[in-house]
Amino acid sequence: MRLMNFYVDEAKKRVNVGLVTEDGVIDLNKAADAKGMKLPCDCGFCENHGTHLTMEKIIAAGDEGKAFVLQAAEGQPALPEDTLVHAPAVTNPEKIMCVGVNYRDHAAEANTDVPDYPVLFSKYRTALNCHNGEVPMPRAGENFDYEAELVVVIGKQCKHVSPEEALDYVFGYTIGNDVSMRKQFNTRLTQWITNKSPDGFAPVGPHIVTKDEVDCFDLDIKLYRNGVVKQHSNTKYMVANVPYIISYASQYFTFKPGDIIYTGTMAGVIMGKDTHDPWLEPGEEIVVEIEGIGRLRNIMA
């Protein structure tokens, strides 16, 4: 199953959920309303966020949510995806967790040791961005860079899980670009939160593909800068794989449905010791492509 979020108003304040099919995108909000259907779940989102159908509600409802999607979509018209304005793949995650230095070749190009345990940091919700979205470059910084990453979408509450059971808590996967600012104007020190979490620095999308259709252990990943491949690797080269990341992090805090995890990037970033490319400038196109999931496109602004 392949799902996406898209805006339905010019102000980009209202988001509907779509089922992506070979014929186009079925608006699940309109489909459910046309059939008088309501999502049967105890997800907790409905009480706090109203009855509007959201990606988080579908995720939290688990198998019931997937069955609801298929039933609502049956026989409904599809819209061409290129006529829709994408929203972030999730819009209301409680946590946006990221893993640093999770490929050996990236550690080598950064002149740093391979960590014994996952290096964790976070981004704020205001960093969320979407497919085809512009990435604003803060005035209080410079040396802007890209990082192509597989993103995990958590499917149910997760705490103190083992690596062996961790994938049971995954809903699916999407594509991310951990946009990074390597230098700040107003400090001599590197601050992870200001370097990694400015507004719009977490593009994610365009689709979420459910875990039954994706092998997270063997996915080809490429990043294109203005059409030229700059990063190319495979998730099989991760230092800490997806279940280990989830298990490790769950020992410290609780994941909730709709939370996302950026799983780290590979060699080829601009700051790499062997890279002599100029830093990103406004107007440049960055595309991250992951096998079986799709292509996430953004423009620096």
C-alpha cells in the first residue's frame, strides 16, 4: 500500500490523505465521506484532533486502518498525482529522530570514528517539508549541504523492544533529506539543533510505502544534485540497521504512531574530505531516490 498527504487549500492549512494507485491518487477523505464511513479506532488522535481523516489516524489504526483505506477507495475516482500539491508524508509526528554517522564510508569522509552505538539527534516539527517544497536557507548560517536517507514511519507505540521484534512496530518507509547547515555566523561551535533543524530542513515524502512492500535491509539509495548523482549506496551498508536503531532508541523514550526516524546518510555529502563541490545555492534541485519508494524533490531557496 502506498499513501500520501496533499494540500486541499491554497493556504496549505488543510491536508487530505490519498491512496496512490496505478490510475492515480484516490482522495480518501472524499471517498470516506461519500460512503458515510468513519475510521473505527481508538487511536487517541480523533479526540484531540477532530474527526478529519489524517495519515496519523490511519497509521495508528493498524490493520483496521489499512482495511478502511481499501474499503473507502473501492470504486472511487482517482486524481492525477501531478495535479496535487504534496504535503509532508506525516504532518504531526511527536518525534522526528535522526541517526548520525550510520554508514562507514560517511564516517571515513567526515574523518570521524564509526560509533559503537547509534548517534541520535532530533529535528523540530517546523522543519518538516514536502516533495517539491522549497528549502529556505537561513540568513544566520552558510555552507548548506544535503543528506539522502531512508526514513522509518512508526506504526504503534513502542518502548523497550528488542531488535527481533522492532519491525513489528513499523508502519512503513518513506524518503528523507537531512538538509544540513555546516557553519553558523553567530557561533564558533557546531550546534546540532541549529545546524540540522531550521524551518524546512526535514523534507519527507512523497509517499509512505507500507513495510510489507519494502525490504529495509537492501534498498538502493541515490541523491542527484541538479541531475548529477552525488550519493549512491544501499541500506545494507548501514552500521546500525533499522531494527537495531528502533530497539536502541526505545530503551530511552517511547515512540508513537506517526513518529519518524531518519536513518543516516552515506558518503558523497559536500562536506566530505574528498568532495570539492561548492556548497548549495538558491535555485538548486536536490532529488533523493530510493528503490521501491520513489523520488523526493526539493529546491533550495
